[in-house]
Amino acid sequence: MEIKAPFPVIDAHVDLLYDLLRHHPETRWEDLPGTAWVSLPKLALGGVRIIVSVFYCEDSHNGPERSADNLRFLLGYSERYLNMLTGVHTGVELADCFHSAGNPGALRLLENADALLEYPPEALKSKGFRIVGLTHAGKNRIGDGNNVADPGGLTREGRALIRKLDRLGFALDAAHLSEPCFWEAADTFTGPILSSHTGLRAFCDTPRNLGDRQIGTILSRKGVIGLSAFPGMLAENGQADCSALFRQIDWLAQKFGADGVGLGSDFGGFDTVCRGFEDHSRIPELAAMLAHAGYPDSAIAGILGGNWFRFFSSLLDG
């Protein structure tokens, strides 16, 4: 017997475009079988009403010769093969998708903003993007990502870009920033900050995950932290199951409050799955674990989607 999702869900980090490119080239998303990692049937089983669709720009394309062209390629590919999602551009559209069971809605996130040194951020916003992650794991012309050894802070171009994104009303995704870049970005950027997909250093001590001070900074600015299903951020040995994800959600909610906790699965973006939380269809089981642990419906509804709904409503109406 299938467990149905008890509340509407928002997943703040879905690498659907990357998954299409890697595993289903030149295939429209709606033509994929229901067994595909991110599929309409699985989203429906999980109660997912809205996703943040990620445009991941690989570090190998960084630089003035290739970066903007790569972004243009991703935009064109999405228009051709990923046009079934309902674009979410306003608070009204967000609410319509969140409270209905039609085709999922999608916000857009740029992951690795190196291209924005040539591609105008104004044009990006006109394409429906409202969230930008400055780096991926490596170094770009903006700053250092989480995998850079002995990382530094933002570059001069990075600081100028952040100020421009701030003026244009973007939200800043702190995922993948090295710690020096995180603190400099937090000091420079006055707009909303989130972490779309992360783990917690209290459980898995890696530069990719958030420490307590970083968590406190994001939440003090009314941000939300999306916890990922990537095993490498859930456990030191890279092997994890749904209980590991639950423990991080529970720890974050108990220590900092449930209002800042959300989901950012990163489904489509990695290769080793989280046992028992392999795809969106398993979200109801996570909800059942929260209920069994004594979380009230209001907290469960917030963690599954309500907290992101509040954050994105403020972003889109701001």
C-alpha cells in the first residue's frame, strides 16, 4: 500500500536538466518512463508541487571563452526538452502551484555564476531566474568553491557581481561556497540568503557542509536550509539511508527551530543513492518518520514545503 504525501512539498534543488543531459540526451522530460530518477509519477507520489530547477554550469566551462556560451546552450536545451514545468515568476503563481495538484511548478537557480561576467544578470532574470549560486565546487572568476584547497574570498569581479545581484533582487545560494567566500558574501550581500542543498558538519565534517555559525547566519536573515539526500553529505563514509537524513533534519530543527528547515534533495545530481530515500516517491516515508518522532503537523508541513513557500513568496513579491 502506497503512503501518500500528507502535505505539499517544495524541493529546493533538483538537477533535472543535468540528469536529462547525462542519462536521457535529446529526450523531452515528459517522454521519459516513470522509472526515470526525476519523473512526473514520482513527483506526484511524493506530493511535490514545486521544484527549484537547477542550471548547473560545470567548472570546466569557466572563463570568458566558454562560460556564457555554455549557459546559452543550457537555456536552449531547457526550452526544447524541459518545457513542461510551469514557470513560477510571481507570488501568485507560486501559490497556485503549491495549492494545486497540476503540473509541478519550477523556479530557476543558476549554479556557478561565472557566466554572469559576460551574460547580463538582467537577461538571466528575464529568463525566470531569481536564485544564484556564485560557485560550484572549484575556483571561478568570482571566488572559491568548497573543494578549493586553502581557499580565499571573493574576487573584485565577484564583489561587483554580488552587489549587482543584490540590486536586481536575486536570492543568494550559499551552497558550494568556500567558508571565506561565504563570510565575505554574507557581509556584502543584503538580500535573502539560502542554502539550497547541504549537509551539516555536526554529522559529516566536510567543507561542503554547513557549520553552526553559518547556519545561524542564514537563519538570522530569515533564510532556509535545504538538506540533501546526497550520501556524501550525510555520512563520513559516503553511505547513508533515510534515517541519516532524518537525523540531520531533526538535529537542525531541535537546535535552531523547524521554521528554517527544508528539503533540497539534489536528485539528478549524484550517483550513489540514499537508501530508503532514493527519489521523490519516498518523501511520504520521511514525513512518517517525523510524525513518529512527535513532530506536529505544522512543523512537518513546514519542513516538507511550507518554509520554502514562505521564503520564495517573500522573494518573488519583494
